[in-house]
Amino acid sequence: MCRLILSVYEDDLENPQWAPAGGYGMNPRWVVHRKTYEDTHGHAPTYLLYVDHQHSDVVVAVRGMNMAKESDYALLLDNKLGQRRFDGGYVHNGLLKAAEWVFDVECDVLRDLLERNPVHNRERLGGIDRKRIRCFAMAPARCMSLNLAVRYADIINAVVLQDDFLPRTDIPLEDIFKSLFWCLIDTCIPESAMLRDPRRLYAPGRLYHIVERKPFRCGRYPPVVRTAVPVDGRFEHVILSCNATSDHAIIWIEREGQRALDVSLINITCL
């Protein structure tokens, strides 16, 4: 999934410039279309639609926010505590608007793809069997309240690498990066009161935390993946390490994710 997302960054998939080791694992001829910033007009980041015939998947792959783009920056900051209610909880206002825009634009195309590549139990798109829907959020921002994060943990898989700052950064901020330098401001608010607030946003779904460095030790170790559903108190504080921003890079998530998979396969073989 990391490789599919990374492919969105390429201008020409027939002649890729930034492919990871082993390539993107996709057939460029199966790309339905790719939308650039010129196509989205700032309503959403660049994305592509892809039919993975090998795995029988219809994929919407969206690139991460480009902080050099004023529209992406504004989208991420478009939120206030409790501003947007959704499905009995709270969600990030700007990110929901971007998702709604993509869905409105691509709804007819997706429905046509599903008709030609059948999925059982569907009516429009809202009627697809829940078991057939999967979402993978790489290095996600906090975007939904705790009750929603738990409710959708069977569908949404959030992947976080080591000290990545963004999943630990509460979103109602004037400037997202201030939290890296002013995290002590949180101590002005009693933690118990902060965690009880139902409007507070969390990283979405089931969390997969890739850990490949140990405190007070140098170098990288064989990565270990820890998984859990969201609970109060997890990922509440920014870690001020030299890797807090580099761990947010999807290219590193792809590399360490592959290493973690390789280690798991070796362990299974040994068993």
C-alpha cells in the first residue's frame, strides 16, 4: 500500500524516477486515471484510481499533504475543536471536506468500476459489504474522535513509524508545527480533563506502530510492529527526537515496513 501511494508522486509511471527497491508493484496500464493539483483545484491532494486485477481490488490512492502547497496547508489547519460532527462523533473538518470532494467527483467512476469488477452486496457505494472495504492510513493526522476510531478499527489501519510527530499532534492548532517546539503548553491543561473531552481527535482505526530504535541506544534494530485499537492516553505526547519529522516520510515507512515483514516471515519460517 505504501508503494501504491508513493506511485502518486510520479509524473510518469511508465518512466518512474523515484521508485523504491523492487518498483511500485503495479501495472501502469491498470491506472484508471490520475488527478493532479490542477485537477483538484486545491480541494484535495493528488490521487489516482487503480484497478489491481492481481488482488481483485479497486484502489483510491491519495498522496500525503504537500506543505509547500498553500491549499494543503490550509486544508490541514481547517479545524476547530468540535467543529464537525459525523456519524455520532467528531472528525477533522478540512480532511472530511477533502474526502467528500474526492468521493463526489469519483462516485460514478467507482460505481462503474465495481460493476465491471463485481463486489457482492452493493447499492451505490454506501451498500458495499463492510468486509470488502479496507483503508490504510500511512502516518495519519489525528482526524476522528475516539468513539469513531474504535468503531472503524475493523476497516481502517493506521501505520506509524517510531517517533512520527503528526499522529501525536492534536489538530486544533494555529500552526501544526508549533507543537514540535511548544509541546509543554499542553501541561497547562489537566491531562485527565483533556482525555475526557469527546471532541478530541485521535489517529484513525487500528494502529500499527513500527518500532526500530530503542531509547538511549544508537542505530536501528530489526523492526517490531506493535498493534492496538485506540485508547485514551496512547500517542498523546510529541517525542522530541531527531527522527520526529523524518519518521513521517512515507519512503521510510515503506522501507521499515518491508523490513518488518521480512523479519516476521523469517520468524514464521523458524517456527
